[in-house]
Amino acid sequence: MKDCLFCKIIAGEIPSAKVYEDENVYAFRDINPMAPTHVLVVPKTHVASLADIGGVSDTVLAACLRACGAIAEQEGLKGGFRVASNCGPDACQSVQHLHFHVLGGKKLTEVMG
Ligand code: 5GP
Ligand code: ZN
């Protein structure tokens, strides 16, 4: 989608540190990491958030979650990891292209909200 930051990253128009890619998913390091590993997993097709996935195939959604697990293994997150997807203003979503944060590499805080 035109003017979408993550669509531009997927297209290679904006540089990113790629961590993982398959036919449905692209993943790259967050520019402002909150943990030693902080990766963003995004579907290659544009969708704004989890509130808007009616037209997204189960294959694509499953690919996103499988990618999160694959990245955790690739990054050696043996102690565990967290996956989060901010959806809408109350969750402080700042980029309107569905993404899953994969966080790990340290003891994360219990605070989720
Ligand atoms: P949100 O706040 O929408 O859940 O997450 C958006 C994330 O995108 C933030 O963690 C932010 O640091 C990251 N981000 C914003 N702009 C860029 C960018 O240009 N490159 C990368 N790699 N990450 C970005
Ligand atoms: Zn997009």
C-alpha cells in the first residue's frame, strides 16, 4: 500500500535488517529495540491490524505465528520469548500495518499493560 512504512520496508524501498523471510512473511529488527532481540514480523500483504483480518487467509496468519517461533529458535531464545501485537490507539499502535513484536534475550517484565 502506498505511504505505508512497512510496505516500503517489505518492498526494499526503506532499508531494514532482515531476520527472516518466506513467501508470506517478512521479519526485521525493530529500529528502537526494547530487548536484546526485538524483531517485527509482518505479512507481505497489507492489512492494518488484527482488527482488520477478515480478508486475510488463515495461511498468512499462521505463517506469521510460525515465523515468530522460527525466529525465536534462530535467535537462540532458549529462556523464552514474548509475542505481542498492538492493535489500535488504546494499545498505542503506531504503524498501521499488522505486525507481531518478538521480544527476548533477557528477563522481560511481568507488566503487560
Ligand atoms: P507499534 O508501536 O505500532 O506496535 O510498533 C511499531 C514499531 O515499529 C515500533 O517498535 C518502532 O520502533 C518500529 N519502527 C518504526 N519505524 C521503523 C523503521 O523505519 N524501521 C524499523 N526497523 N522499525 C521501525
Ligand atoms: Zn503496509
